[in-house]
Amino acid sequence: MNPEFPFLTTLTTRKIFSVSELTGQVAELLEAHFGTVFVEGEITNLRIPASGHLYMSIKDSKAQIRGIMFRRQVRLLDFTPENGMTVICRGHLDFYDARGDLQMVIDAMEPSGRGAYRMALERLKKKLSEEGLFDVSRKKPLPILPRVIGVVTSPTGAAIRDILKVIRTRNEKVTILIYPARVQGGQAPEDITEGITFFNRHHLADVLIVGRGGGSAEDLDAFNTERVVRAIAASRIPVISAVGHEIDVTLSDLAADVRAPTPTAAAETVILERGQWLKRMNELQNRLIQGFQLLVEQKKSRLRGLESRLVDPRHQASLIRLKLDEYLARLTRHVSQGLQFRKLRLAENRRRLFRCSPYGLLPENRQKLRHFKKQLADSISHLLKTKRTNLTSYTSLLDSFSPRNVLKRGYSITFREATGAIVRDAGKVGIGENVRVMVAKGSLKCEVKKHAV
């Protein structure tokens, strides 16, 4: 036994693990025993570095475990994880050897409980907003002096009592119509929608108050449903939304024409008290007086401007007469100059016309005509004489080449009787064939008896 380290004697009889061996076997045991696991808990210590991976811890009231979700899985999420959000994670356990930490590698994650509800609510809010149901431009103004006020709420809740108290205190002559509706539970959206539709269908109110008293977030769910929001947006009657306390904002508040933080505030909004009416009347009176004074000053200023531009009509008439005299003198000058110019052009045209007159050209043209007539007669006479001479010459030449002159010298021409072709070779005429022999005077019809050499 080693006196300094007595426990070494015992350890030498047992297996000693290295750190990496021990952590490796722990990882194998975890993988073999657990496989895919589902864990529900609250997100804490959330980090998303530049790599895009998601690092966090999942905890409950007693414990927590580290978690990692790689970037390719993070891209598939349809919501944004946040600290404090309760989620359900699917993945597998992993023992990180380098630090000796147990962690969960998360493959998929979804909100749990109210977290899922909030995510669905955000998607609905985005959808309705893109459709324009929350646009300020479509909101209708409230009537200044409503005669009938419609209220869609529970007839037994504190909200209706507060609304009636405020309205009766401020104006006892206003008519209040109540449509009893459940404002909490599964039937609440249907009741609220029917109430809004009822008032619009029968045109029973000048303004509507739709709401309920305060409560938990779950108690206000009916005013976050799509059918209620669409009914408020489609209402032709202006709607005041009065849901919950001032910190609670529902989708109905966003769709309504006016949002009141409480039912009491809604009643105060729709019916002004006497002091507020007097204040408003004074404000309107002051604005009317100021506007009238401004209008009078503008008219006075315009009148002064017109007076400064106003001129004595006699002076205007004198100016017009001067302009007329000037125009008359200019017209007279233009007419006189035009007449003189036309007289000069007329004289020039007369001179040119005289030079071109046929009376002046007749003697010269007669002389030319006689000359051309004599030239034509001489040319014709010369041409005829030349043609006669040529004709005589050509006739003599033609007679010299005429076959009849040749025939007069004792020659003859033989033709085939059948074809009329001239016979040039006696050997080509058959014995007994008829031929016609032309002489100087007449012709002979002959029959070939034999060929002579």
C-alpha cells in the first residue's frame, strides 16, 4: 500500500476512463435510450449570431437545458422566437464533449398554448391590414348630435351600466337601443356580428358602441375574431370600439372608426357634456367671427384694388378717339399707296400688252409666210423632179433584170404541173410527168417522154 496515496491501491483493480471515453459513452447511452424527444418550455438566453444558427435555453420552473437549432431549420420557422415565449421543440439529445454539456439539437419548433394563439392573431392582423381594413382613410366621422345610439354588449355587464350612466347624465333625450350579446365564450363572435348587422340592416342608430368591460387576454378573444372585425369594417354606421381597459388593444379597435379605451370613454366620446358643448360652440363662434372678418378684409382689399384701376370713362373715350384717328390715318395711307402701286402696274402691263399685240406682228408674219410658201413650193418641185429621175432609172434597171426580157431572147422556164416548182434538173422529173413551159408569150403544157443527155 502506498502510504501517501492509499486509494490508488483500490483504483488499480477498477477500469479507469479518460474524459473523452467517458463523455463518448454518455453520448452513446443518451442516443440509444432517448432517440427523438419533444420538450415544452420557455425560451431564455436566446442568441442568433451571424451564422444564422439559433442558440437558447429551454426552461421550466425547476430546470433548464441548452438548445441549438441550425440555420437550415431556422429558415423553415413560420414565426420569430423570442425570450419568454413558450414553445414545443422536437429534436434529439446530444452530449457536447468539448464542454461536457448536455444539449438538445432542435429540428422543429412551434409556439405552445397562448403563444400559438398570439402567432395566429399576428397572421390575421397582417392579413386584414393588407386588405385595408385598418386604413385611416376608410374611417367614418362620428355624428355631432346623435339622436339614437346603438350598443352591442352584454345587458348584464358593468360596461352597459357605465355607458347608460354617462349618456343619461349628459343628455336624457338621446335614445339608446341595446342589442344583447354574449361578449365572452364560443358564441360571442356570432352574437356581436349579428348585433352589428341588425343595426345596419334596419338603420336603427346614428352611431354604434361595440364592447365590453375589462378582463384577461382570453376574455377579449371574441373581439379578435375575423368575423367580428369584418362586421365592424363593413358597418355603414360609424362604430366606436370600447373593449377592455386602456392597455388592451384588439383587432376590433383597429377596424373601428374610433377606439375608446373603456366603455365609459366611449359614452363620453359620443355625447359631449354641457361644458364641452359650450366650449365647442364658443370655438365655432370665434372661428366664424374670425372667418367673417377675414372675408370682409379680403373684400375691402379687392375693392381698393378695383378703385385704383377705375378710370374716368370720358378719358377712356378720348383715348379711343385718338386711336381711331390714328387707325383712320394709317388706313388712308395704306389705301393711297395701294392705289398708286396698282396704277403703276396697270401702265406697265399696258405697255407689255401693246408690244405683244397681234396687229404689230401681222406684216412681219405675212412676209415670213410668203417666204416659207415659196421655199415649200421650190422644195416640192425639186423633190418631184428628183423622184421622177430616180423612178425612170429604177424602171430601166428593173426591166433589164425582168425574166420576160430574158424569155424574149428565146429562153423558157419549166414548172412542175403538180407543185408549180421550177425545174432546174431534168433528171429529177419522172417519165410521164406533166410540166408547164413558160415562153415569152404564153406557156406550153407538156408530158415528159424521155430524158435527153
